[in-house]
Amino acid sequence: MDEVLKNTLTANLKAAKSPEERERAFTLAMIALCDCQYKTAQRVKSLTWKIVALALGSGTGLGALASNFKSIINFFGG
């Protein structure tokens, strides 16, 4: 979730006066949270496949993954 969306959702929650406005603000916040969680899961899934592909491409699978762990972390910006 980017800063602008976070600020907008926070402002909506703070500005809500009636129960209907609060319910709408909560609903929008929950939709944004679900979307953010989904995008995070997709990034992790993609990263996992990249690590597996890198390990398999660099040698003997899990053995290569363990022995090249530091270079793999550096490859992904760690």
C-alpha cells in the first residue's frame, strides 16, 4: 500500500461521522488491505520461484542453494 492510499483511507476513517460513513470507510480499508496482502503474496511466490530457478541453474539444487546462499541474497538486493 502506498503512502497516498494510506493517507486517503486514514482521512476517510477520521472524517466519517455517521455509521454509514464509518461502514463505507471500513469497507474501503478492508478492500485495500486484501489487495495489499494479495500483491505481497504474489511477490513472495515470484521470488520463491526465482530462488529455486537460480539454485537449480547454478548447480546441484538444494546443495547449491545452501552453498551459494550469500550470493543469492546479494543477487536479490539483500
